[in-house]
Amino acid sequence: MERQFFHLDDSCAELFRAHGLDSFEALWNAEVKIVDDPNVGRGGHSEVGIFSLTDSETQVEKQFYLKRQENHNCRTLKSPLQGIPLAMRERLNIRQLEKGGILTMDVACYGRDKKRADRAVLVTCALEGYQPMSSWLEQAVSPVERKHGLQVLGRLIGRLHAMGLRHGCLYTKHIYFSCSEPDDIRLIDLEKCKRMISKERAPKELATLFRSTGELTLEDRQQFLEAYIETSPVRWSLPALEKKVADKIMAKR
């Protein structure tokens, strides 16, 4: 079994090499700005940092997010005992969603080292020119633009569920709207994305989204749900789905 691997995407290879960040150990030891409190659950450690690299020729600065994990694993069917780092599951989820036509984050590089502890790194490109859904909702966009955005999102989540998957952490801070392309919405933080065992999980996930923002009006929710039904694997009626979601919201209160 391979004890260490590291993959650097061709699109970022030259930039990372120029800054000496073209190996697992270099990224593991890189100085970055930590953006959240480290997660010490699962008997291990996980942290996320942000860093910038400047292209020496174009002088263009690009931002990246670096996730570093040590013994922060989840069990899978292929690895039921030791499991795999959540960062590796996220990378697999990104690839699977992209194959299904769902845009997420662009992966710059990833790797795993099992020579001592079980360590993993995952670097993704910052979503420049995008904003979280919470910021998008606060904008003074026209009613037509707002409706269109909610419909695009509804169909997107419907396609996700039609793939037999659920996001697992569907909050507005994990949904990014393009500032220039009205049909471009991306999902981030895909560590918890997994198979949806029961169709009952779908209303629960939608309830999670609705609970995470107080900015959605009744009309907003209906527009979102109507679009969701178009691509959902379950042929809901709007009243039935509204009731299911409302029940899930009330159950959490």
C-alpha cells in the first residue's frame, strides 16, 4: 500500500513550484493564516488556512485555502477500519459532483502521508468573483434576479439529491453565487457530503438551509422549492414538500 502520494494540478504547478510549495511536506509546514478554530474531533486534528501566491511574470496574486489534517478520518466501505482523511473524502466528493455537472471548488493539489500519523493536505482555489448566499440575499437585486438565483439554486440542490447525495451541511455560508454569471452557483465544504439513504433526508436538508437564513420570504421559499421539484428524484407536490420541510424545521425548535 502506498505510504505517501501527492498530486499537483497542472494549472497551478508552475506557480507552486516557483514558491517552493510543490511537495507534501512543504505544504504541511507552510505558514498560513488560520481562518477557523482547529477541529480536534475524531481523535485527530484539522485546520484550514488561507495563503496568497503571486505570479512573478504577471504580478497577479491568487488566493488558496489549505486544509491540513492529522488522524482526522472517516470510515468508508473500502476502508472500514482505518478510514480515510475527511480531506480525501472531500476531494472525492468534488470530483464526483463535477462529473454530475455540479460546480464546486477547483482543487490545486492534494496528498496523503501515512508514514507516521495519517496526514492529509487539500488545497483549493479561493472563489474569487463569488459571494456567499448570505451576502447575495442582502444585496438590492431586482425581484427578477432574486427569483432567478433561487430557482438556479433549487434545481442545483435537486440535481444533487437526484445523484443520491446530500450535502450534509447546507448552510448559506457554504453556497456561493457568482457576481457576474447568474447561472453559476457553487457548493463548498463537502467533507460531510455522502449518500442519501432515505428520501426523508431531502426535506431535512432543505430545512437546514431555510433555518440558516432569516432573509427568505415565503415567496422566496416557494420559488426555490418549485425549482427544486423540477430536478428532484421524488415527484413532490409543492404543498406536500412545504409541509415536510416545515415539519423538519419545527422538530428542531
